[in-house]
Amino acid sequence: MKIALIGNPNVGKSTIFNALTGSNQQVGNWAGKTVERKSGVLQRANQTIELIDLPGTYSLTAYSQEEIITREYILRERPDVVMAMVDASNIERNLYLVLQILELVPRIVIGLNMMDLAHSAGISIESSKLASALKVPVVEIVAAKGKGIEEFLSEAIRVGSMASDPLPVEVSYPADLEQKIQAMELLLVDTPWVTTYPLRWLAIKCLERDPEIGQKWSISSTKLPVNKTVNSCCNNGDPVSYELQEVAELPGESLLAKYEEDGWTQDHFEMAIADAKYRYISSILPQFRKHENPNKPTLTDRLDSWILSPFWGYPIMLVILALVFWMSFIASAPLGGAVSLGMAWVADIVVGLLQWGQAPEFVQSLVRDGIFAGVGAVLAFVPQIAIFFAFFHLCRIAVI
């Protein structure tokens, strides 16, 4: 059985993967990419399971390397089941990726991770109601503490072993967009591509003018000799490469040209489809998510109301940027001067010792004017760089 582990970045996938595979891992890069490829083999109930830890991604739109790799794997290697990791404390953004996966594969199990963080933030999620809303199994887990990991895997094995595919939820699009999707479906329903891609997903991607659609690829794997002296966790495994065989033109160009004349460009379709998914998520959220003490906002909520305000947000941003640059270039100036003075003081001591030892003048000049003056000029910038990156790190943490 082949299982794909998918989720947003920093959602806990690596923790799950390491807990399940242990040292039975193969780590390398995807063919032609700089993105790490991790796979592992495990045994459960006399069954061999290959677990693939796909790169963290926020969507399956083919823009970044992570998005392309994740989608290519699902489309071309067709895993038996997908284990989708979801951050319970930020479920709305995570469910967007889940809806995209459901358009590609019907066999999916959701791992609701970071439930402890959600509870501490006053968020209560009923996993059974989430499962009913999306029509897929949901398992509550706390990956950092090892809770629910085996249950997550067991449910994935059960779904992957089902005799027939389940019927997952279908996103409701606005009437005008739904009409265009169905019109494209009618043009594609009799083409051989519906045996390769799900019809609805194929129609949506044709409307978005996705460059991937219409391409036929072959998959090849080259066996490498195993290095017995290398630990199995560091084995690069067998490199898998994809070779483009054919690019076919799908029907619908005239229909797309008509839509474009009406103002439905590629970007318009992409934004309308993404907006519809987020609207759908917002419509089902009240079914399974509740905020405890909703009338008592946290400190973060109060700060967000100011920082994210369309009126106060820009002035606050400018004040923060001014503070960062003032601290980096003006407030750090005395520190840089102190570093320069310190290097000059050390240089005088060293040169004094060289004079006492009657070292040649060019050696003294090299030490004083070359080594210490050059290094001192560089070190004088260290306080500026340190202060700037300290602020940068704080801003990054605040955004996360």
C-alpha cells in the first residue's frame, strides 16, 4: 500500500513521519528539484506500507516547486490513500488544501493536529461533525506528544483497503461559475483524459488554463547500489524521474476564448474558484468549530484589531519600519564605534609587542593597517546586522 502524507508547512508532518518510520527512511531530492524527498517503509498487519512525506504546501496550484511536486505525485503515482494533516488552531487555511485534495482523490483521512494549542486558544472543534461536513474520516492527534498517531495510520489503512471509493463532499460554486464548469465538463466527458484525471477537477483546471493538463509522462526509476556503511536514515533511495512523452490539446479553446471576451480571464477563474472554496469553508465552520468565551478577546485579538486595521495598519507598519531602521543604523552606531575602538586598542597592543620584538616596519603596518583595520571595519557592522535580524526574527514570529 502506498500512502501520501500531505499538509501545510509546519503542521507536524515530519513528526508523524519520523514516529511511524523511525530509521527506515530514504532521504534525497525529487528529480530535477532542490526539494527534499522523504519516504519510509513500515509493516502493519502483515502489510508493507510505503509512506511518502510530501513537501509542505498551502495549495495544489502549480506555481511553487512544493506545489508542483505534491500534485505530480498524486496525479502520476496515485497513492492508495492520502493522510492530510490539519492544524486545528488554524483550520480555515488548512481546509483549503484539503478541498483541493478531495477534488483529486476520494480516499483521504484527516489528522486533526495541535488540538492542545486549539484548546489553549479557546477553540473547540468537534471532529465527528467535521467528518460529517466533509464526508471523510477525522482522527484527533497531538503529534508532538505521540497521541493518536497509530490511530491515524490505522484509519488510513482501513480507507486505503476499501473495496470502493467513498463519495467525498463537493464544493458548491456560484451559479455562474458552476454553469461554466459544467459546460467544460460536457466537452471533456468523452475524451480519454477523464480516465487520467477526475472530470470535475479536469474541467476546473482547463478553465484555469493549467499548463499541466494534456501532458503525458512516463515514470522511470534507476536502482542504485546500497552503501552498507551508511545508516538507512540517510540512504538516498532510488531516484525517480518523469519524462514528458506527449502534449495534447484538449477541447474547449473556443469556449475559453468566449469566456475571455466576457471578462473571465485565467486570473479571474483562479480567484473566483479560490474565493468559492473559502466561502464554502466559512459556511461549514460553524458546524464543528466553536470559540469558548467569544466575548473575551485575547491580547493577540486586541493587537490584531489594531495592526490589521485598514486605517491604523499602515501607520503602525511605518512606525515599526522606522523603529527597525533607527535601531539598526542610528542606535547601533555607538556599538559599532566601540567595536572599532576596541580593535584599535588591541592593534596598538599587538604593534607595541612587535616593536618591542623589533619586527620589520612592513609587518607592523600589515598588522595595524591591514589585519586589524580591515577586520575592525567589518566587525563594526556586526551590531547593525544583529539588531536588524533580531527585529526581522521578531516580526516573522509575530506573523506566524
